[in-house]
Amino acid sequence: MCSKKAEHTREDLAKWTPIDLLFNFFYYHEPIQELLESTAPENILFDKLYEVKNVEHIHTGQIILLGDAANASIPNIGQGASQAVEDAVYLAKWVSTVSPVEDAILKYEQHRQERIKRIKDDMKLYGLAARIDFPLLCSLRNKMMQLTPASYHSGKLRKIIEIEEEL
């Protein structure tokens, strides 16, 4: 597994103050503004994010990777733990319904790779929008987010956080 520095990391973000953050999150709901206003500058942490390339196979023999070990992504919506649980549920499904075990593992891998690719692709778009740091564009992005119907955002997120089939 190779990793590369996320293209959107900017060193100047490390110098942002609570006021800079407040400006960027101006249109967000409470308590976000209140939290930023009450945050001391020394309590703001900046860490670089790295994106791990997808592995071609998430198993070898009967050794199977789950969660972030198999499909780590940038934490735009905190799906790491959720995907690990979902991986375990689907692995149990395939092992209990398909035999031999080797075929179940292949079925699991195919299903999970497709789903994780979809989630990563969607989250990259949200991540790009979140990393806009030019003040005018931030204001425009935030206003557009406000004007976009909640049903649109709910539908996009529903595809990520809900299991789309019965187990």
C-alpha cells in the first residue's frame, strides 16, 4: 500500500485562527460558531491528511482485511468505524450463505470493493468542497449549501450510511 500526500493540504491552514475558522463556517448551524468563538488559538490542531491507495485485493488465502486496513479514506464524514462494522456484517453474510469459504471471501471482496469505491468517490467531492479556503469562494460554497434542499444532501449521505440491501 502506497500513500501520497493529499493534494489539498496547504501549509497556511496551519496558521488559521479561530476567527479564520469562524469566517469559513459562518453559515453553519449552532453550536459550531459558539465553539469556534470560545476556542483558544493554542487549542487548534492542524494535521496533514494522507490518502491510502486502494489495495487490489483485501484478502490473501483466509486472511481478510476489514475497515480502514482494507479501505482507509480521508475522514470527511468519519466512516472508518462504520465501514469496519459493515465489513464484518457482510463478511458474516457471505460466509454463512456461500460455500466453500474461498468463494464466500471472493464474493465479500467484490461487493466491498465496489461499495468502498463509491463511498470514496462521493467523499472526495465533499472533501474538495470542504477544503476551499479562498474567503469569497467559502462564502459562496456555504451559501449554496444553505440553498440546496436538505433532501439532496440526505439522499447523498443515505447512499453512504445505509445498507442498500437486506441481509
